Amino acid sequence: MTKGRLGLVVAAGVTLVAVVTVGVLVVNGPPGASADDDRACDKLTHRNLTVAPAMLGIVQSASSALRADCVVLKVKSEPSVQVARRFEFNKAVPDLWIAESNTWQARLYDKKVKLRIVGPALASSPVVLAGGPKTKTPESWRAAFDSDTVDLRDPSSDGVGALAMLALRSEMTATGATDQQVRETLVPLAQRYGEQQDGQAENASLKGLVEGLAGDRLIPVTEQELVNAGAQAGLEARVPAKGAPLLQFPLYAPSKADAGTLAAARVLTRWFASPTGQNALTEAGFRPADGQPIRQGVGAVRLLPLPVPFAAAGDLHLWQVMSQPSSVLAVFDASGSMDFMAGNQSRMQLAVNVAKTALEVFPDRARIGLWVFSIDQGGKGKDWRELEPMRRLDATVDGANQRDLLDSKAEEMLGLTNGGTGLYDSTLAAYRQGLEDYDAAYSNSVILMTDGANDDPGSMSLNRLVQKLKALRNPRKPVRIIGIGISQDADFAALKRISKATGGQAYSADTPEDILNVFAEAIANR
């Protein structure tokens, strides 16, 4: 199996356990119970419970205790991503929800949706890496992701994938990584993942998954999945030395849950904490809520903490944004001042290096175009020049692909510096081109990099430019201008007004070292 095909597997959130038929189970009490048993209950409490598929069998085992406490549950198995959408849109939400990981609470926190935690964790299972006999144990999750040996399950729809991705932040104390370094790993990882999913189907078999893990490939799995199916398939645990995140199964209710619902939740929580519930968990390959090792599992592991909700929500949002492909019209200032030195190289040399480095990061399906601007750069009265139009980086033109063409044109920019800064007319032309090239499948932006202020005497005013940009802005075709001011000479106030008019942002790069980081930040904060 190819790596792209394996990416398809993890996008679909395929687990290593047997497929559970999604359906409805009415808990009617223990085998052999008669109608007379109901006489001990003055009133039965009926509630709906939606449960993550991996936990369905355990919930079925709880039926006896629930009936004894006069609680009848209508149980439905449904992927957590679907239940989260119900809560997000307040549509057909269940009375109770056993979710696959508390990352869903972080996602809904980001959507301003409040859940009531009625059971912080009913069960747990550490998330580890698994692969064939040829694989090696990485020092950390960051090292594993940087080595590009991990085929990640989709963090947007899969709790295991989300925890694996969030392990980058969870292990920061152990690795000493900074927030910037976490983002430097996360952004290209998300873009590579998005590249793997491009044009792929939505399902694959366990057999195909195992075949795809030949060689040095790794995939995040839970200990429970490994115990139940992975080991028989030839997979071995590879637990990063810095630790493993703990997948927990919390019990949630809507924020305004009534007394009956809360009472039913207490009954269910007590059963999970009872000896009967603990034995059922162990037999199914789960750990208790606190993550204590089980005999048949991977042994004692250092458990990584889950990031605080706002940090987890931020990383999950960044992933969702960055796994969407980029469509960027890059517009570089080519005025004479770009020849000024910034350290041991000119400003234009710095800009060229930024462009070349960015080309190494963007996946093939990204769409990139390149312009330069200065007064009369494109001929008399025209301040902008198109070096390469917008195309996918893997597009072929006269035997050369777009990535190589852009790399060559970036080098040519060194010889194009001349004249004053024709900022305003060039900005309007670039924004119009961005709207013309708009593609709804992409995140569309114009990145405008300049080291000066507009000094074209024949151009429109800043007020007029902002007015025109606002008039052109179309909510159905969102294109943002991202302004990057190089050095203290840039008119940052103007860049802020220009960017804001299109829903974008402006950044200042005060030192040469800042420019590449600011460029990456601009892409990440779309």
C-alpha cells in the first residue's frame, strides 16, 4: 500500500477493532427479568445515551445495574464527530453522551458550546504509536512527526488522531520545545496530511492498513485497539520516550440537563467504578479512568497531560485550517530600497530566501502565483509585473512544473529592483486578481511584502484604496490580504488598514530573522 492510500485509512478514522453496527439498543434489564421486577420502581427514568462505538459493548454490560436503579436507557452508537456537530448546531442532542476523548469538549469550547461534565472519565486507554517489526521507538512525538514516519489519523474527526497531534503540546515540558517550534512541526504536518487526502476515497480494510505499515511507517492507536486486534495483525507498540497521551471516555450532558438525567448519569458512573464495571473494562482491553496499567497491555507508560482547553482548541483549529490547501498570490516589493542591506544580505535576498523556503513547505496541491511591484515595474504607468500566474505547484508548463518555475522566478527578483514603491495601485490589482483566481476548495489570500511606503505620485490615495477594497470584498469569495512590513521603513499603519479592509492581518518583521517566521505565522493565522 502506498503512503497516500494509508493516509486515506486514517482520514476515515478506521479503528483496529471490529466494526460495530450503528444502531439502537433498548436496555430492558438482565436476562430472565420479568415484568414483575418493575413493581419495585415507582417510576422508570427513560433517557437517551449516545456512546462512542468502542464503548458500546461496555455500556451493554451496564444494563443490569441501570435497571435495578429504575433507569432505562435508549442507547445509540455514533462517532463522536457526528455527536459534536449535533451539539454545535443544537440539533437532536442526546440526554447523555460518552465521547471518544475529552478533545471534543475543547472543540466545542472553541465553538462557544458548553457541556456539563457528569463523569470526567469512565474508562481510558493510552495512545501509542504502532508499526511493524522494522520500526523504531522515537524519542518524542515531535521527533516522530518531524521524521515524517507517522501516518496520522484525522484529528478533525478522530479522537485518537487528535490526541496524537496534541501530544506535540502535551510533551512541551519534557522536550523543552517552544510554542513556535510546536507550530513549526504542526503546520507542515497538517499540510502533508491534507496532501495525502487529496482525491482519496473514504474507506479501507484492516488488511490494507497492516500492509501499508510495512517498513518504517507508524500509526497512532490506543492500547485497547492493539490488545484486541493490532497484535494479531503483527503490529507492535512504539511508545515515545517522552510519554503517551491518555484517551479517556468522559460522560457529558447538555448544560441545562434536568435532575432525572443527572440521576441516570450517577447510576451509570457508579457502575463503571464498581468491581463489575472495572472487570468488564479490563476484559475489553480498557484501563480504568486513572490510566493504571492492565496485564495484557503495553505496561507502565509516562502519561502526558491534555493541554488546557483554549490551547487544545487553538491547535485543533490550526490543524483544520492548515490541512485545507492554500491558494496564495505572493506579491513582493521590488523597489530600489530592497537593495538596502539587512545584516549580511540585501532585503531582496531575504525575500527570495523566504520565497524559496516557503516553496519547500507547501504541498503539491497548493496554488501559488508570484508578482513583483515598483513604480512602472510592468511598463509605463503599471506598477506590477506578473512573474508566474496562479497554478498548482504540481502543474506542468512546457515540461517544467510550477514549483520549479517559481523557484527560478524568485531568483530573477534579485535583478528586478528599481524605482519607488508603487504600493497602492499594485495592491488593488493583486486583490482583483485574487478574486478572479478564487477557488472555494482553497484558503485564498494575497501576501503583500514591502519595505517602504507608497511614493508613486500618480497613484490613488490610501483612503481611496481602502474604499475600493471594501467595495470589492465578497463574503462568498473570501480573499484576504496579508501585509508583511519588512524593516522599520515599512508603512505599517497603511498595511494594517489595507489588510483589515479585506479581513486579513498585517505583520511587522523588524529583523531579518523575523521574516520567515512572520511569513509562516501569516499562513497559519488564516
